[in-house]
Amino acid sequence: MDTRYIFVTGGVVSSLGKGIISSSLARLLLSRGFRVTIQKFDPYLNIDPGTLNPYEHGECYVTDDGFETDLDLGHYERFTDIITTRANSITTGRIYQAVIDKERKGDYLGKTVQIIPNITDEIKRNIVNLGETGDFDFIITEIGGTVGDIESTPFLEAVRQLKWELDKRALSLHLTYVPYLKAAKELKTKPTQHSVKQLQSIGIQPDILILRSELPIPQHMREKVAQFCNVSSEAVIQSVDASSIYHVPGMMHEQNLDGLVLDITRTDHINEPDHSAWNLFLQKLETAHRTVRIGLVGKYVQLQDAYKSISESLIHAATYCDHKLDLVYINSENVNDDNVEKTLSELDGVVIAPGFGNRGIDGKLSAIKWCRENDVPAFGICLGMQCMVIEYARNVLGMTEANSTEMDPSTPNNVIDMMESQKNITDKGGTMRLGAYSCRLADGSVAQKAYGTGIIRERHRHRYEFNNKYRSLFESAGLMCTGENPETGLVEIVELPRLKWFVGTQYHPEYRSTVLHPNPLFMSFMKAAVEYSNHK
Ligand code: GLN
């Protein structure tokens, strides 16, 4: 069938969850047997979010093909099991760069290069190109930002043109907010009406409205919205706050969102959706009554979106272990050898977070030492793994000044050092070791048992690595390198086999955990945490 295009925009306020709605719709269409992908346009000028502080933009997600992207791509993958690529995440910066590169090459010789048509054509090209691969029945394109923002104007103009050109093969879905005024005890639809007017003034008539609200929206109110906004009343859908984002596909299906999309785009209803695997997960999520308490030690804890993939991976694993997750965010800057016992002793497992730079490192080292000495399940990810190595060097091998050259370029014991391939790189954007690489697992290791195979592929985002010069010293003192890249010998995993569960990975397993396929290493960690909580 010809590819259908669904454009998702947002109005009234940001943070309404366009990514969750897009992911939920993709899930529903996939469950009906369609081939689907999701694409996100971000209106900022950075080429990618890789150079942004997590406080600005939450976590930076990494694709298999090594592109640093918006955290919504993580939701897309977790909901759908689709492997996204650089084609799924586009910023204004990339669009402008492509147009300016073409201008310099002479592609527009003699012509003035303008936002319309050149920038809008480049945006359209990036949308339609995905369709032209022939790989997808539906392409869901999420436009970041809020209607009315200056930055998103070219994207919306491109959507307007495509809707006109593609006619029934294109659909506009607009997500808005219906606030509840406590003093008046009323839900208010006026902001939605204004937002739709704004969209209409750009020339886009929405086909479906999704109203986000804290409380259920009465039918008569939805009918009023339909009437004011030229949308049929069954196409006004509510999205009431849910206890878990993973309930949203079901909530959307109950209101026939997927059926509507098929009808509006004149698509045959080929199958009734099969939600059985998804519902099994939800059933476990709802019925788990025991709790497992995991601490996440990192420096970006004020903004929990900074660790989105880790917290979601922990939820997946806890749910499949029939437990509710109680995730305690611990600011590594506040942890020290004096308070570490008090801070961590109630936990069943500890994750040491990834990160960059010196701030909060001492707290991570204190937490690792305490877990190691008290045999509490500990999981170090990227910088967390590097800290496990540094802690072991300092406190077990007696190299008191051991460090990563990221933290101390003149350390006498550079147990973590900059990768050789990184040493001549000066540009900061997109130049780390990024994306999926193979890793060979040692027989009998925790990792090998967890994955149940000898070779895995996981995603990376780092410049520094375990210094192989020290490998035999560490191994003879008990810290084993149980995963390595088969081509380069780069150490990917360290483990302390004499402890119950003490594993650090240079890679980021959290980028590959989905509702239907939880990450095996997170599962193994969670089992150990549950076991530990039972025998504490
Ligand atoms: N800062 C470390 C490095 O660049 C770790 C990066 C990370 O945790 N993602 O190697």
C-alpha cells in the first residue's frame, strides 16, 4: 500500500507527551500488522542534542547507527521495538546545514536561497524519503515544540504543503491541554480552541484532537470542542493522566484512535490488533505487590528525564520480576564515606550512572566502595563502570591516585584513559565512540549467563576506556574483564565474580530495553536485587 503520513503537533503548553502519543499510535498500528516508523523534528539549531547539557534537554539517546538523539526516540523504541536511525531524528540545525552545504556546492546557482521553498523542501524531503524506501505503511512525524513557536514555523509550513499534496494519505493529529481550574472546579477548553485556531491560521486543519487532562473530560465538552474546531466528535479523544505511560496505547485503542487513523487515511482494517504480549506486561505491572528498591547514584538527579532510559529499563526488569520498582534518585554530590551507609543501606541494588566530568565522582566512588564491601548488587554504566575500576585500583590495588585522565590528566595510574582513536579529535559534536559494537562475553560470566549467548551488540557513548595495560593486575586481584570488543580488545564489561552481583559495562544497556524485550543484563541485575531483598 502507499505510505500514509501522520503529523503530530502540540499546542497550549509543552511537555504534553507527544512522544508517548506517537509511540502509542505506532504500537497500535504495529499490533494490527502494519509497518510503521516514527520520526522526530526538533526545532533547535544544534545539529543533534549530543552537545546539550542533560539539564537542558533530558537524556541524550543513542541509535544503533551512532546518532545522538532526542529522548523521545527512546520512547519510540521502548514502545515499538523499532530500531531507529539518524533518519528518525532531525533538527533545524541539520536542515539548515544541508541547505547551506548545497548552496556552497552550487546546487542553487543563480537563485536566492530562502526559507520557503528551500528550507521547507528540505524538511519535506526528509519526511518523504523515509516513505520512498518502501519499508513503511505509516510514517508518524512528530513536530517538536508548540504551535505558535517561531522556531517550528517552517516545519508546520512543510506539513501544510504535504497535507495538500498527499491528500487522504496524510493526517494531522493535534495534542492540546485542557486545564482544570480548582477554584472554579471546571475544566477549560478555551486554550484548545485557541491552539486549533492558530493551527488553522497556518493552513492546517487537524483531523484528530487529543486532549490531555488531569481529569476525565465530559462528553458534552468534547462535543463542544468538536464543533468549534471542525473535527468530528468521535475524533476528539481524551488522554487522562495514567499511572504508567504504558497504559496509553490501551487508553487510545479504547477510544478507537487506531481505527480512526485507518478510516481517515482510507486504509483497510487488515487485522484486529493483537495486544496479548503487551497486556501481559501491563498485568504484571498492575498486580505486582512486592517492591524492589533501587538507588540511582548520579549528578543529574534534579531532572529525572536525564536518566530516562535507565529508569524505564529498571521498570521493565522489575515488572518482569513481578515487583514494583521504587527508584530512589541519589545525588552523587551529596554522598561521602561518612553518610554512604545511611544513604544506601535500605536499598536492594545500586546503579552508578553514566556521566561526564569531575562533579559528583567522589560520591560515586564512595557508593561503589560501600556496595563492594557489603556485597550489595551494584551496576555501573559507562562512567559508572569506569568508577568501579578507579575505586578498585585505589582501595584494593593500593594505587591511591588512580584515576581517569578525564578527571586528572596527570594521574600516575591512568586506569581509565582516552581511547587512542579520540586523541586527535578536537570537535565536540558527534565525535565520541557512538552506536552499536560487538562484545564477546567470557564463558561463565554473569553477563554471558544473562544474555545466554557469547556475542552481543550494545550501544556506546564515550571517549575514555579501560586501560588494558593494567588488565592482568586487576584480574589477578579479582576484578575480571568479562566482555571485550573482538576487533579492538577494548574492555566492555568488568565483574567481581566473588560478589553476588557486581558488574560494570562500558556500553549503555539501557538503550536497548523495550516493554516486550527487557534488557537481559537489567533482568539479571533485578533478579539479584530481588534475591538480595529476600535474604537481607
Ligand atoms: N565520560 C566518560 C567517557 O567519555 C563516560 C561517558 C558516559 O558515561 N556516557 O568515556
